[in-house]
Amino acid sequence: MSDDRLPTALWVQAGLAQCSGQGISAMVLHKGDPHTGVVLVKIATLDGACRLLTQQRDMEGKLRWVDALPKDPTPSETDADAYITRTSARDPDLWVIEIEDRNGANPFDPK
């Protein structure tokens, strides 16, 4: 069975280039498996709050983003960092990207 998805490292590089082109601050906090690692996106809103999103594939295999932490109450960066620490300890293949956006927008969401 063949998998035609992009390797994670290439997907991350393309996403960082996209952010750079749009003037969005983005950095890799943790590098995982270059071929199959899952990506977490931490979106810091620069007021101590943040969003933490994880990838999921739907039944057709399309990428979508879901909140890794509950929206209510709004997670703090401390909450997100603790989640990232726990998750990366269990999954060394995990990639973590941090974005800074006052509106909490996910630049990787095609919507």
C-alpha cells in the first residue's frame, strides 16, 4: 500500500516558508520523525493565552486541525507547554511549531 502524503519535515518546511512570506512569526520547538511525525501547533496570542492544535485525518484522509486542549477556560502558555512536555515524552516523533498571532489564527488551516 502506498502513501502519497508529504514527509512531515517537508510539510513543516513549506509551512514555515508560508508563514515567513506572510510575515507571521513561526518556529520549530521540537523536531520529530522527518517522515511520519505528528504536528502540534501552539499559537501564542501574546497575552499569556494560547491555542494548541493537533492534526487529525478524517475518513477521506484529509488533514484537519482540532484543539488539543479545551477552549474553556482559555489555555495559558503554561498549560500548553505542560501538554507538549507530556506528549513529547510519550511520542518522540512529535513535531511542535509555535506561531505568534494576536488573533489566535492558524495559518495552516486552509479555511
